[in-house]
Amino acid sequence: MVDQATDIAANLLQLQARIARAARRAGRTPDEVTLVAVTKTHPLETIQAAYHAGLRHFGENRVEEGRLKIPAFREWLATQVGTAEPPTWHMIGHLQHRKVNDALAHFDTIHSVDSLRLAERLERLAGARRAPVPILLECNVSGEVSKYGFALSQWASDRQTRLEFFETVRCILALPHLSVQGLMTMAPLMADPEQTRPVFATLRALREVLREEFPQLAWSHLSMGMSDDFEVAIEEGATLIRIGRALFGERRH
Ligand SMILES: *Cc1c(COP(=O)(O)O)cnc(C)c1O
């Protein structure tokens, strides 16, 4: 077997260089971009190697997987000597209502809040926590039917879509145990990453509109960009990029 830790460290170095170049092209600094290592389907050893390589943000897209891997990782971390800085766990996949409790028990932040009902359920179950749960609002701005998220492909042209979304956002912002940090989107799979640019630019423009409508919030984060399109996403303002294959290689299942 190849030395996985060496591979991950080498992939990370390359990624960091590409992130830095993309950020500079857009007049941004690389430290405005947080790399979320997407460890879905990968075993604990891979997450350990990624942690050793310096990664501190991990993403999983299924609660069932996270509820096994996250506690196992925490136990492993407790056995490590020295300063064992705990990582931040990001729930990046569609969240089913009946899994909200488990999601809250294991994840630090949720990128995939895509309805008022889900937000209200999170609010009810997050009530016992001391600090509000950081969340992002997942937006479907491409109109692709297979994608989750608030259906917002028409927001720029359709006032009604905009007003309804504002009303939903207003309700979510009123939930005291949730802290909205920004927006998340998934771009359609494209042969040329350049083709995804309008999707990312649209999410950024939507954030500007929300900033005007809800200036009490910073709307700091745009979670957008994956292995094939993160450079374009960074040029369009991504602050959180979710990277699996470019770090860990192709997934086997
Ligand atoms: C799997 C996944 C990613 C990472 O995809 P890669 O192409 O492996 O970088 C990012 N975001 C979400 C929501 C995912 O499910």
C-alpha cells in the first residue's frame, strides 16, 4: 500500500498553493479561505493522517457516518500526546429531520439548512446547548432539480421568490439557538469548471442582497467549491471550500 499520510500531506501542499494562487487572482488573501476536508467514505486512519498533516476542519455528508466516526476520532485524539486541538466537524449533506438530534450531538456546524421546518426542528433540539449552533442556508441557485436547498434559481428576476425567501430568513434569524453564518451551494457537475462560475457569482450576489435586507448579520461565509471547481469558487468569494477527492483520491464507494 502507498503511504497514505505522505500522499495526503503532498496533496495538501499542492492544494494550499492552488488556494493561495486563486485567492491572489481575486485580490484576496489565502487565510480568508478555510479548507474543509471531506472525509465521507474514508476510514478513521485517513482522518488521523489528515489531522497529522495539519487539517482541522472535517466534513461528512451523512449523519449515520458522522455519529460513528466523530466520537471514534475524539477518543483517538484523547490518546495523542501534546496539544490535541479538537477539529471542527461540518455537516455538509442533506439533513433529514429525524436525524437532527444525532447531527447536533456530533457536528459543530451545519451547512445544509434548507427549510424553515428544519431550522425550527434544529432550534427545538438545540435549546439545551449553551452556544447557538452555527448554520448556513443551503441555496439551490442553479435550478438543478437533483439539488437540495432553498429553490432560488429565479431570485434575481422574480420579486416574489425574493420576498418569500426574505420572509423565511426573517423567521430563521428569529430562532435564538441558531446562528446564521452565511450561505452554501453545490454547483452542477460541469466538464469545464469555468462553467460553474455563474452559480458561485449568483450565490455571492444573493449574499449582497441579504446583507442589505438583514444588515444585523455579517453573512460572513460562502461555502462553495469542491475538488473540481474550488479555484473558481475562491475567485468568486468562497470562504469555505469542501474538498474530498483532491486530498484523499477517488472514493471507492
Ligand atoms: C462529497 C462532497 C463534497 C466533496 O466533493 P469532492 O468532489 O470529493 O471534493 C463537497 N460537498 C458535499 C456536499 C459533498 O457531499
